[in-house]
Amino acid sequence: MQKFVAILMLCLLVGCSFSTLHASELNEFGSQDAYGRATGVDLTISNVSFSYTTAGDEEQYRMFSSNYPVLGFNRPAELYVVDAVIDVPIQVDIMVENLGTAASGTIDVNLKVLHNEYSLFEMVNVTVQMNSINGGNSNSVSQVFTPTYSGNHTLLVSSTSTILDDNPQNDQKIRSFTVASSYLNCDDLTGWSVGTQWGLSSDSALSMGSSCHVGNGQYSTYSDNLVTSLVTPVMDMSDAVSNPTRTNGLSFYYTGSVQTGDVLKIEVLSAMGGWYQLGSVSASVDQNFLDGQDYQTFSVNHAGATSPLIPIPQEYFHSQTKFRFLFESDASGTDIGYYLDELVFVYDQKVRPEEYSISSNGVSTVGSVPGQWGSVRVSVTNNGNISDSVLPEVLGLPAGWSVYFANPSGVSINAESGVLLAPGESKMIDIKIEPDENATTGLHQMTFRGVSSQYASINTTLPMQYQVIPDREPYIVKPEVSPACPPGSTCPFSIEILNIGDATDVFDLTLDTSTLPSNWGVQFAWTQDSSVLVRTDSPVLVDLTMTIPVDAIPDSMFSFSITATSQNNSIRTVTESIDISASMISDASVEASEYQLQKDVMVDAGETISVEFTIWNNATRQDIFSVGIIHDPSGQWIIEQPNMDNAVINGQSHTTFSIDVTAPNTGQAGDEAPSITPVITSKRSGMVFEGLPYEGITVNTVSDLELRLLESPQKLTPGIASKVTLEIENNGNGPVSALLSSSSIPSTWHWWTFVDEMNHTGMIELTAPYDDGDIQLVELWILLPSAEKAGEIHSIDFTVTNGDGLIDLQPLDNDVLFDAITASVRIPSMSSNMTETTASVGGTASVNASVKNIGNAVDELFLVMTSVSTSPPNDDVIAFMSIGASGASRPLDILNPFRMEAGQEMVITVDIIIPDDIPLNTRIVVKFEVIAGEDAESRPYELKHEIMILVDNQRSMQSEMSLQSEEIFATGMPAPYWINVTSTSTQPEEYRIHVQQPEQWQSVCQGVLIDADGQSLQHDAGHLIPKYTDMMCELHRLGGETEGVVTVTVESVDGLLVWTDSRSFVFSEQEADGMQMNVEMIATSIASILFIAVILALVLRKKAPEDEYEEEIFMQIQPASVTSGPPVSSNGPPVSQLNDENETPNMRQDATVGSSYVGPQVPEEGLPDGWTMEQWQYYGQQYLDRKQ
């Protein structure tokens, strides 16, 4: 149940502030005394208060809001953080008071809410009308609105009456208006991250019946060494203003108690995922809620004001903002913990883009010629709800053009700050544009864009055209050689006029001859008009004539001026001074010099030679000659003009000049240069003299190969080919076969080349430089042997030479050299000569693999691991691993580290003990794994090898002996016992059955007396179907002890399989009535009969026909085939039975029939296979008992 304290403790006031707005922050105009009451009306806003429009909102937000008083919660009126909550309707109550004496008339009360971080942004602007207020009275009016932006705002309330106010200075009231971005009541933690011992508690609360509590309730305590946190859901605060002028932060009420050393930290999540501490709480407030509840909050001085808000640095306002309340306790003691309630968050929100809107319209445009300034005027309008600066820019401005922005007054506009526009305001912007000097005439498309200074997405674009007006500019080309004319003559000459503008124009021409001497004259030719039409692409020659008087001195020179003016643009005018002279009569000749005619004229491809000519002045006066040459088409030959401009030669004298001739780089042997004709022109007379053509310059063949190193390795890794990239270029004058060689690569190394991504041997063909194949990229690979020592430095060179043996023109560029060090290589290898082997059940198996460090450096961490798996799984398989010659056992299934020298090799051996009960065809897989060395990417090599052991061999024999009998057997009567031998071996088995018994006791098994050599028993392979033999044996006491132990041993002939078991037997003595004599007589008779039987058998074997011999064989093997029953026996011991072998079958049958029946009832299915009635009489009951 929620409890409230009647009187809030004074400590609450100590730990809090009184208002988020103070007189030092914002001027608050209150009531002032009226003065000069001419009308008797003096209105003032005496009070402004806020209240929530619904009871639910009131209950939820009142504790930290400015609404006052709060029922049941005695907090000071000044103790609040916000006036309203974003998107929650709020009612403002405005009290208007008339301090005057007369009725005010109708009053308009205007309410505005302004965003503090922006100029002229009115979030609310409403006007409410109220009735007249009599003097000295007051009245109130209410208005409901919903704030849509959180943060610190300004509320401006003004009153205006229909009657003139005597004191308008107090008609307006300004105060702060703070809106919370989020207000949490700790009534629902859905979406929160709730740590240990955090949760909702009703022990203490302020508004919604619960608080956020860390601990275990007011009647318990939190734990020692507790570190736990309560984390809010994600709050998208990325729309926070960057540099707010007021405090942005959070606040809450808290109560409860903690021990010294325990602390509650308030933290905020950074954009990088770390937590930043904003503040902490470690004091105790109230430990006992039975006498009431005390709450406390914060008091922080920040941004020029003191408030309960804990400031939050602006970088922590982002799209994933979270707040964490981290509680930490030590082991010194515990308490009830903290209770938090009324969490309020405040930050200044940016104005949303929908508040902004700008538009633009074209006004006018003034074009210009290239290089001149023109302008385009546009109008921009702020159509949004907030003042904004529009940043102007021009898109699509041609390269080389210039632009700047100006007000119509001519003052430049800073493109970085732009033009400030109030809502609804329009302003003109002049876009000043200067086309490039080479701009083409016509209309140029570009775009004006005005961008909001707040949001780049808010902009306006306006397509515009700028016209570059064609220019018309005359240009007069001054003759390279001044026109000359002999004295006493009139000579024509021409002057070239150009239009270097962009449009055809008519140029007016004028001549100024005032500088010429008397009798000298220059005038237009009689066919030449003084106005000429000149197109931009067609120069015009203006024809003139000059008159030289007869008494003019030869070589005398004077000048006149010619002016050309554009008719379309009169500012475009040009004047040029032209020299004219009186010439002389020249006499001269020019030809190749004597030295040149005797000189060798063979030249290498690309080589330059000098050709010398002689000029003769045959006149008696000095002459000045301009020197030049003419020649046939030069092709790729370079024939330069003479190395002198003018030659001044006295009369009857001569001089020489030379020219340079360069053969083509692609010149082939025998190629001839074009013929060269020297030409001289007298500058004094204008006469031209031409010499004889000079011919015979011929090209030699040049070999010039160049080898460049583009890429070389710093390290050479043994066992891994290293790439060297070379480039061969043919700088000669024809195709060449290049030979690449090296004198520094050891013979134990290998190297090869790749050309055009193919392995290449032999010569490398290069075309002449004028074809595309004169440069060839060569990839050269060098492979060092694995044993190459690490750390050695090698200087490796490569040389390219002409395959035809020609000497290279530039031998210094035929070699490349680089140094490389042998890298340390650690490469493991693993080999084994087996992948499969076999083993026997209950036996052992051994497999091995050889590992080696085939690198050239020691490997300090050579890891070896083996593992053994079976299919089907069998946990009884035991494996041992050993490495090297030590034989020491190493653990399996873990990596065993070793130090491996370069080239060192060790053998890994795994020995396996195979259990006796493992199923046949079980597959045992031994996996060898090596992790060692280091590849080119610094990763270890991983080698694996598996060997499968197939358990396909089994030696298994199971034997059993009949149960111990408690019967006492009469001497002279046989004591029966059974031996069962079963083989499941995968191979045929042969056993020897031995019986150890007291003296004068005998055992007969399957009708055969077991002597000292034992009895042989053979089985086929029984791994698919077990092979077994039930052997019926009889124990006869001929004498000696009456009690004894019979031990039966079954052993394979190779001694691998052995089984032994024993049974005790007891015989009773017969009465001494001559039995001893009978026994001796019987024994003697038996021996005689046996002797006779052997003799008879030998005789019959020699004489009997084939069918009798077969019958004999049948009789010999017959006992071995009877495995399901005991041997035939009479009432007496086996020795008497031997006599029956000589009897005929009829005699045996009569004896059997004649005997009285003794024994159990014959089964319904008849006698067992191989049994006779006589056997059944004596041993049938044992058979039935054993079967059960």
C-alpha cells in the first residue's frame, strides 16, 4: 500500500532545487505599478499556472511537474523539473489583472511557446478572447495545447485590450516552459533489463503504487558483494540539439537506506557500447517506512542554473541511448536498499524536418561574353514554420567558370552562412556568373539550389539558363618579314586580319601613315574595301601597296599603323604597327660545304648528325639573309631548321650554317633520309636563292636492349618459388632476340621464366620499337632447395644480351641486381607406408607415421597428436603413443609439443591392445595430426593421415564341462561327463584334448581311449556359424583311489587357445568275490582280441576290394561325425565294447534287442540325431537334464 509522509523532511529541500528557471536565466516581467493612467486601463499578467487535463495524467506526472499543490505530497511549489510531458495535453491558466480604474474593454490574450534553441520558431501561437475587466479586478482564462517538442522552451503571454493601455510595458509575461521527453513511474518493467534483487516494490511509492527497488523489501536486506543493475529500454534520443543552452538530463526521487561503502551509480550507454557514469547515490534517506516515507532528489548547478536535473553530455544522446542504475555492495554490511520513482528525462529536441520548407522562383537573367560577369536573379521564400538560413549553390557550373552570390544591393552573400529568412519571408539573391574565356556561346543549363542550414534534405531547386553572348574581336597578324620595295618602285603586300571572337563580324580598317617620311606612302589597294567581313574560321588578307621614292637609301626602314574595329562591339579594337623598308639588289648562292661533301653520312637509328651548308654573298655590299631549308616528306626523320635566324654577310664573303638530322628510332639499315634543299632570302632585297638538294644520309642498324627490374623479393623462401618481375625493352631500330642469363645463381638452385603467362625457354623475341611488341614483361621464378641455410644474403643479377651477338649501344642498362635474404622455412611433412592393415580379436596392432621438419630452421613448436576411434564404438580398445626412439608413452587426443631441428625426422608409433570381445570387422581408425611450421600467411601447416585397422581375424574357443555330479559311481560302471567345445575363429582350428586323472583311471571320449597324447579335434572356421562339438566321455575306475579329480584341458595345436576345467568323481568298491580275477581275465581277453583285430585289419586292407576299403574308411571317420550323442556302450566298461567291433551288425542288433529296456521315455520327436536306444537307456536322462 502506497504511503506518503505528511511533511516532507527538510533534507529533501537541501538535496533539491527550486525551479529550472531563475531570474538570472530569463527575465520575467511581473506586475508593475501603473503610471500615467490617461485611460484608466492598466492590464498585466499576474499569474500563469499549469495543470493536466485528465486525472490519469495528473496522477502520473504531477510529482515532478510545476502543478501545485499536490494532494498528499507536501513538496515546495518551487520543487519541480518540468511543466509538461511531450505529446500529453496541458492546460495553461492565465490570470489577467486590471491595475487601472476603468473597464478594460474586450481583451485578447496571446499565448506563444518558443523553442529556446531556434530563433522565431513558434511551437504554439494561440489567442484567447476574454470579457472586459473592471478596474481593480482580475479574471482568468484557460487554454489547452499539446507540446510536441521536449526541452527547454519559453512561454510568452501578452494581453491586449480594445482600450489603450496606460502602461503597455507590463502587458507581457515571460517564463520558462520545460517539457519532458520521457516520464517513467516504475509501475511496469516490460522491456527493461532487470538484474538480481531489482524489481517493482509497493513498500514505498509516490504516484502509481510501486517503485523500482534494489533489495529484498523493507523487512529484508540486499546481499553482500552484490553487483546488479536495472537498465531502461532503448530510447532514441538522436534528435537532440548539438549544443543546447540549457541543461539536458534526468532526475528522480529516491529513498531507502544502504551501508557505508555501498553505492548506486547512474550511468548512460555511449554510442560505442561503453557505460559513462553520470552520478551516484550512497547516502541513506529512510530506513523505516512504518513512520512515514522520506524521499530525496538532486541539486545540480549547470548551464547557469540549479535544478534536480543530472546533466547528460550531448554525445550520449543517440539512437540507442540506455540508462543503467548499477548497485554495488561490499561485504561490510547490508541494508534495505534503494527505492527509485518518478524518473524524468529532459533534452532539447531538434526541430523536425517537416517544420522547414523553402521555395524559389526565377526573376531575371543577364548574359555576358566569355570572361565577363553576368547575373541571374532568383527569389527564395521560407514556407516553413521556423526561421532558416538558405545556403545558395549552383549545380552544373561548367569547369573554369566563376560564381558568387550577392544581395541586390551588391553586398556579397557568404555561401557558408547563407540568407536568413523568417517564416513567410522572401529575399532576392543575385547569382553572379563569369564564363571562362574559352566558353562556348549559347545557352548553358545549370541549376540553382537553396539548401536549409538545418537539414540538407530540405532544399529547393530551380533550373536556369545562362546565355554566353558571342564575342567579336579583331586581330592583326604582323608580318614575320617586313615588306620591302626597291627605291623608285610601288610594291604590293598583304596584312592578315583574324576574328578571334565567336561570331562573324565586319571590321572597319584605318591607316595611319603620319610616321612615314615624305614621298613614302602606304594605301589600300584599289580593289580593297576599308570594311572587311571576317568569319571566325577564315582569316582575311588585306591588300596594300607601298611606294618608295627613288632617292631612298637601301635598307632604310619606317613604319605605319593599321587599326581594325568591330562594328558590333566597338570596344573590341586593335592597332598594329607595320614596318616597311627600301630594299637592295642581292647576289648570293648556297650549297653543302666542302667538308660536308667529304663527310661519312652513315647514321645509326635514332642518331642525330649535323649537315653543314655555305652561304656566298657575291654582291659588293653587305646583305642580310634569312636561312631555311626545304625537304621532301620527312616521314619519321626529324630535320630541324638551321641553327641561326639571320646571316649577316659582307660583300664577296661567305658563312656557314648547319642543320640537325635525326634518323628514326625504327630506322632500318639502308633507309635514306629525304633530300634537303637550302634556301636563303635576302632581308634587304627580298630576293630568294635556292641551292642544290643534298642527299645520301643512310641508316645503320642499332642494337639497344634495356633490362628493368620491376619487382624483386626481399626474402627467398626455400622450397617455394619466388617471383622476380623484369621488363625487357628493345630501344634499337629493329626486331631482336634477347637472351636472359644470370651468373650469380648457384647451380643447386632452379629458375625459369614465364612470358605471356606461359613457361618460356630460349630467346625472348622483341619487335622493333614502332610495333607493339618492343617491351616484354618477364616473370622469373627462383626455387631454392629446402636445405638452403636460412639468413644468408644473396646478390642476384640478371643480364640481357643480343641473341645475334651484336654489341649493345647502352650496355649499362643491360644488367639488374638485387639483394635477397634466405627466409626461415618451417615446413612439416608426414609420411607412412600404410593406410590399411589388419588385426586379430584380443591381439595387438602397431601402426606408425614418420614426421619431419623439411624446412631450413628449427621449429620450436612442432605439435603432434594422435587419436583412435572405432566403428562400431568400443571403449575397451587401449592405445599407446610413442614418439621417436625413446619409447616413452605420450597422451593421445592432445597436442604434444616437440622441438624439431631442420631436417630432423621422428617416428610416431601407436600400439593398440584389442579386447577379446570386440566384434569382427570392427574398423579402428588411427588419426595422426601435425600442426607445425608456418606458411606464407603466417599460419601453421596442418597435416593429417589416417590408418585403418580392420579386425578381421579371430581366435576364439569356448569350452565347458558337464556340471559337478554328486553321484557315487560303482566301480566297474562308467561315470559319464560331457565336454563341449565351440569355435568362433575365423580360421580352421585343431585342438588336443588332454585328461589328467588319478592312476588306474581311464577316460573314453567318443569311443576312443584318451592316452597321454590326448585326443585330436578339428573345427572349420566358425566366425559366421559357430562350430561346436559335444563330446560324451566315460570315466572308468580300473583301480587305485576311489575319489579323485579329473582335469580336462583343451588346447589349440599352436598353444594360443587353452581351456582347463576339473570335476571330482567318487567310486564305490565292489565286493571281493573274484572280481579281481575277472578283471584281469577281461583285460587279458581284451588285449588278445585287440591284437587279433589289428592283424585281421591289416590282412583285410591288403585283400579287400575297393568297396570294403571304403567301408573301412567310413568306420574310421564315423565316430567323429556323431556330435549330438554319446558313443554306443554296453553295460560294461569300454574294453568290453572293443570286442563288439568284430561282431556283425546282426549280432549287435540281436544283443540290443535282447536287452531289457532301461531309461527315460523316448521323446515324441524320436531319438536325437545319431543316438541309439542303448545310448538313450544309459544317457538319455542326462541329455534331458542338460537340455532343460
